[in-house]
Amino acid sequence: MKKEHVLARLKEDCLVAVVRAKNYEQGEKVVDAIIEGGINFIELTMTMDDGKPAHWTAFRRKSAEGHFRP
């Protein structure tokens, strides 16, 4: 999706979920619930001692493909 489309959708939705998760499991559950609830934009902050948040968010982005409603 082009940047212009994403920005237009963000302006239309006027909603960004802001989440802070302690670990992968908690973050995954919260993100899944947000997507199921129909929210298209998520700001995710990870407070983790284990793993690398960038790897987790890249995995979640791929698994969420197709959930964005154009």
C-alpha cells in the first residue's frame, strides 16, 4: 500500500492503539485482539528482557498482512 493511502486511512480512522507489552506472548495477545477489533493502526512499545523487539514486530507485520482494510 502506498504511503499516501496509509496516511489518508490514518486521517479517516483517527485512531491509533498504543500498547506497551512486557513480552512476546503478552504483545501477541494484545495485538491480535486489536486487529480483531478492527483497529488498523498500532503503536507498539516492547519492554522486554528477552529477544529483540524488531524481530517480533517484523514477524507480526507479516502475519497481519491482509488485515488492513483498504
